[in-house]
Amino acid sequence: MLAGGSAADPEDAAMPGHHGYQKDTALILAPRQWHDLRFDRRDDGGTGVRALAGTDDSDGLLYDLALGVTLAGITPGTEVQLRAVEFASDGTVFRERPVGSAVHAVGRGRFTYAWKDALEAGLWVGVRVAQFGRADAHLTAAEASVLVWPR
């Protein structure tokens, strides 16, 4: 279970666990392809993190995910899409969540996405980004904040 207490203690069960994630290394985004985000660090010292919630919860959980990304080198008028994706333990896609989509006109943009849901036991959630410009774009930073509650 993530920080926030034990599901066996009713008072702790009402408090969500929380983790924050940061990505400072650049990622080249080829057009018209979904790219998995791997975060450089988690607030508890974890590094190279792709799973934002679900890896430690054998009974499943409820999650509330907020994501922000910064892109540069975007072709003006490019659509940018963000989405949460639920994965099985072997890394295969279990379910893709709805897309958040925005169009930016000046070649650089900050985009946000939020999703809340229940995650079944044995699954984990990560995030993907796609851009639909005429050339590669650069993801220069990303951050995520995730609240989780045991089921």
C-alpha cells in the first residue's frame, strides 16, 4: 500500500496515499505515436518510474491522477493527446482510458490531464502522450500527482 495507512484500520482507510512524480529528462515525441512516460523520480526516492499506482495493492484501489507535461518544438496547430492506461502485471495494455486533447498554436505548450477510476487487483496505471504535428516534438518536463485509496 502507498503512504496513507493500512486498510485494516478504519480511520487510516479514509486517508488517501499520495505520491508525486517528476520527469526532467527530454523525450522526443515522433508524430502520430503513443509514447509511454517514465518519470525520473518519485517523491520517496524511486527512480525510472512508469507505474503511478497499483503495483503494491493486492485488492485493487481507487486512484485520482493529475498530469502536466511541457512540450517544445510543436508544429503550430498540433493536437496533443494525453491518457491514462491500465496495464496487466506483464506490461500488456489492459484498458486505455479516455483521451484529453488540446491544440496549441505557438510551438510550445503546457498540457494537463486528470482521470479518476477504480483499478482492479493485479493492474497498474501509467500515462501516455501523443502529438500529431508534422515533425518530432520534445517533451521537456512532466509531473504527476496521484492519490490512492484501498478498495
